[in-house]
Amino acid sequence: MFSKLFGGKKPEVAEESEVAETQFEARNPDSDPEPVKTGFFDRMKQAVTRTRESLSSRLEGVLALTRTVDEAALEDLESALLTSDLGLPTTTAILEQLRERAKRQDIAGGDELRDLLKTEIRNILEGPRVGVVEPATPPKVIFLVGVNGTGKTTTSGKLAAWYRAENKTVLLCAADTFRAAAIEQLDVWASRSGVEMIKTKQGGDPAAVLYDAVSAAKARGTEILIVDTAGRLHTKGGLMDELEKMRRTAKRLIPEAPHEVLLVMDATTGQNGLQQARLFTEASGVTGIVLTKLDGTAKGGIAVAIARELALPVRFVGVGEKIGDLLEFDPAAFVDSLLD
């Protein structure tokens, strides 16, 4: 019933990459990154509104219990968690812990069950979290990977704005040279974020533009280099090989690079996105997840499934379309927003 990618020479390149004509702009409402930490809890709570409402409608009967929680109540809880896209393995693991607790000591009603549920979910989310690698000398190189359509390029721009709001100097690298308009799209985000961008023409060598971006970041002492990688290639099966080539290129210039590889996932795809995530994790050394469009789904429980089934921390969540709508993920705030 209770069902659960390094020394060496620069790669050959047919075209020269260039610095986009995007300089730091004067602060104004259109170009300046919004403060991302103001009202953090309220913004998180708003982002998970659809998930919370969906979950609450199923949990209400269980959590309103005034009697001791029994097997029937836990079965109802299982059904409620599954509808929020925690997935069968994760839901089963949570229920097993609650059942063990119930065997040792009665769960005295809905309030205690809610507290125990929050603890279990928070423990899962915090389990894979480790200290973020910070290089001794700049730049810190961050790859954003993922399939097209997940918001990867948009997230690259938002992440640049997030780091600018943290008083970091940032450089963007347009290494998604295969998707039509990807370079132009990132150029717009670079302008909005007030950062420079290294780019080449469409169809250029991603590893070559990356080499130039890393070289530029090192020469300028730029603290953060964010690399927007390709979501697909023209040759079937070439994506992972290209990502590996880019990892080797970065490592020639900075032995520890990339310092982070963030997989961008669309929250609205739910469990269907987990298999893609597994493939990227195995092939490209993913270190964390950026979960986009969290505000657009009633299945935000996928964040919990990611943490448990992929053993990866959720690092950021996208909660809207504006440049400041990227929040650093906080497990406690997420759980409280979801279940309070």
C-alpha cells in the first residue's frame, strides 16, 4: 500500500569571438537588478501557491484530525503527496519514516503529523546540500546545462543579475551557438543585467568562445563567469560530447573549472524531467539544480524528488519572468511556504 566534466593550447576556431557592446549601465529601474533577498519568505510562499493550494485541498482532512493518526490517515497522506509530484520512491520513503514513528510513539493528530512531515521533507532537501566551491582566485566558472525550453538562457541572465546584486563582477559567455537566436537572447539579458558578454556568430565553436571568455575573465579579474551551454546539437548524441569538450577547455585555463555545473529543469515537467536530469548528471558532472517556473505548477514537490532521487541540491528556483525572479533555494523556507 505504501508505495517510492582538462593544460593546453587553445582550440582551433574559424571565427573570432567578441565582447558584446554591453557596458555597466547607470542604475535605473529597467537595467538594475532587483534586490533578490527582500521579502524572501513572502516571495517563496507566493511561488508555491499553486502547489500549496493543491496539496492543502488533499491534506485538509488528514491534518484536521484530532485523534491519533492511523494507517488510513497515512494512506490519505500518501495520496496527497503523490499528487504534488514527490514521486513514488520519495513518498514511500517519507511514509516509512512516519510509520516507524507511529510504531514507537503515537502521532497525536494533524498538528504533530504536519510537523513531522515538514521535518522529513526538510531533511530530504538538506541531505545533498554541500558547501559551494569558491575558487581561491577568480573567476568562478559556472556552466548552465539542460535541454532547450527549460529557461536555461533566461536563467543565465537572471543569475548574472543575482550575482551583481551580491556585489560580484560578472561576465556572460554565449556558448549556446546552435540554437537560433540564443546569442541574441542572452545579449538582451546581459544588457538588462548590466554585464558584458563574450560571443561569436551562430554555429561557431562553443569551446572556442568559452576559451576566450575564460581568458577574458582571468585577465580582468572578473569574479563570476556564467556559461550558457547548448541544449542540443545538430548531430544526434553530440551534446554530451560537446559538454565534455567544454569542460576540458575550461580546465586547460583553470584546473578546478568548472566550479559549478547547474542543470536547469522546468518544474512544470515534473517527474518527466527526472530522466533527462539523470542523463545530464551522469554525463556532465552536474553539481546542482536550478528549478525554473516553480510559480507555474501545482507539482512543486518535484524539488523534493530531485533532492532524494538525484542526490543533488536545488541551488536556485525561478519564480517569475522578471530579472529579479531568481531565488537562492532555502529548504526551510520552501517547506514552511508549502505546509504552513
